Amino acid sequence: MTSKRGRPKGAREGAVRARIVAAAAEEFARAGYDGARLENVARNAGCNRAMIYFYFDGKPGLFDAALNETAEHRREQIGAQPRSLAEGLVYWFDRNRAEPQRIRLIMQEALAPDAAQTRPERREVYLAEQLKVVEAFQAHGLLRSDLDPRHLLTMFLAITSFPACFPKIASVALGAPDEAAVVEEWTACLQRLAEILAPPDQRGAPGLPAKGRRR
């Protein structure tokens, strides 16, 4: 089989793939799976539709690649996660607020048709690493051990993302008139929840030892 004319090589090939995935993430986040158009992705990535099919075999593979990129981005952010539970919850709340496109992309996944439903492998890796962080907090006595770590992880994912996913609902529920007030109220709530979830004798402890952090 001969290579296609104009197909990039080496580092340039990686750059083209990255541009396609970035353009796809923007398009899927904006229009959803059904509304996304490959011609828009190709135009914004500076390539043609044939290149998208060559690398990703069409829309389902491209959608999966966009979700994988988001999961990998989140995995890389674990390295900067603070040592204490309270600071960690606020950290992820801030990350979610700062990256609305990634939040919209994940929300669009929930609305996508069955044909587009996948289990992006990098998400599995990211969540496995986050689970180890939760288990490390429990092992060091900084987080209640009578709760299933997977239940805790799911709860943390929910409470740090909800205001970013549904800002209007959060505003009304919190009685906060604007974004700044929502941030202030929810930050205080996350800090209080962290205190409640810590064993009584460890409340106010500085946090996870540096050697126990995942990087």
C-alpha cells in the first residue's frame, strides 16, 4: 500500500494529529456529537477530511480521541494537586471552572447516541490514578476509612464539577447572585466538607506527605 500524497511524516505528523484533536474537541463541545461536522474540524485543523479518516476512521474515533485528550490533560494536572483534601477539592473546582470547553465536551458525551458511547482508555488511567490518591489519604489517616474509596472518588468528581456544569442552577441553589459569589460560597462548602470527611483526630492536619503524592 502506497502512502497518501501529502501525508505528513514524523514530528509534523504528530502536530497534525494534535491539531485535528484540538479542533475536534472544540467542535464536539460546541455542537455535540450529532451536530459536529468533520468539514469544520478539517478546516480549523488545516487539513482535509481524508486526513481525519486516515488517522481516526471517522467521527466515532475522532470523538474518542477528543475525550482521551481531555482525560490525559486531567491526568497531567494531578501532579499539581495540593497535599490537603480541602485544598485538593478547591484545586479541582478551580480547574473545572477554568476550562469550560472540556466540561462541555464531557457533557456532550452524555448526550451522544449509543453508537458514539465508548470507554476512553486514558480516562481509565486518569481515574485509576485519582483513586490511588484517595486511597493514599485514607492510608495516612487523613480521610475516613469507613467509606468506599470509589464512592469517595465519585463524590469528589461530582462536587468539584457541578457548579461548572450547571452554573445557573448552582447560583440559585446557593443564593449567590453572580459567579464570584458562587465561587466564594462553594469554596467554603468544599473546605467544610473536607473537615467533615477527615477523622476527628486529624481535622486540621497539614495533608498528605510529599512522598505519598502521585506524579
